[in-house]
Amino acid sequence: MEASAPRVVVGLTGASGAIYGVRLLQRLKALGAHTHLVVTPAGVLNAHHELGLSRPDLEAMADECHPLGDIGACIASGSHPTDAMVIAPCTMKTLAAIAHGFGDNLLTRAADVTLKERRRLLLMVRETPFNLAHLRNMTAVTEMGGIIFPPLPAFYHRPQTIDELVDDTVERVIELLNVGRGSPKRWTGL
């Protein structure tokens, strides 16, 4: 890994939308980023159901993979240099744990570390409609410096495929993570 290569922690949970995490890993690799991957058991089930991918398939997309229970992994410490973290997709359970500092597994601990070190944290929350607990948890994470990014597609560029919708959303995420040059479709006005 180059010393200047961005270092990004990527989490996948059991919410619908595994394609966002997979496409993000692919795009980060293309940008030369060094990725750390943490996938929940429900995230593996969902990736298998939605995309036909196994845990080894997911792990092959990352530079380093960490078991959810490995609370002693390098990314559990603020002394380990990373630039950003994204959870794509992010369940409401994971959001709640992060909002309340409940770092009982590596994914939520790494998110807590990202916030305490004032690094970029982006949560692609997947649930609808939101209830009051969801909204309050999103507010709490935002107040701590995190970015809540529900993967809501843009239609002004007239996408023709699901892949176009996913790719444009992932490019927006890349920009917000500030780890590479994203290339979402730009609104140019009427």
C-alpha cells in the first residue's frame, strides 16, 4: 500500500442494499484505497440473498478483513490510521448502537473510534418509513459529526438501469468520504 493511499473502513450489515457496499469496495479498489472490511452475519446472508455472494466473495474485495467479534483488531484503536469509514448498508440496530456509543462489536467500535478521532463517518441507513427512534438516532450521530446518507437515487440524469442509480449514489459517497475523486452526475441547471 502506498503511504498516500486513503485508508477506509467499510462495514456491511443486514439491511437491504448490499450492492452499495459491494460497489463501494470495487470503486475504492479502483481508486487505490486500502480497505478494511467488517461484515455482520446478517450482512453475509443479505449479500447472498440479493447478489449471490458468499463471505469469501466479499472478503476477496477488501485488502483486510476482520471478524465482527475481533474487538482487538487494529481498527478498534484510534492509534491505527484510517481516513474514513462507511457502513453500506447500515441497519437501524447498528445506527442505534453507534448513536449511543454501544461498541460491543468491531463494527460499532470502529465507528465509535472514527467519531472520537474526528474522522469521516458515513452511514447509508436503510429503513423506511423512519420512526421517532430512528430519527433521534440519526440526529445524535449527526451531532457527533457523522453523516447520514440514505441511498436515495437522483433521477434528474434519467438513469436507465439499477446499476446507474447505484453507481451515481456510490460516487456521491466517495466525494463525501473525501478519499478520492467521485464522479456523480452533476446537476447543471435547467
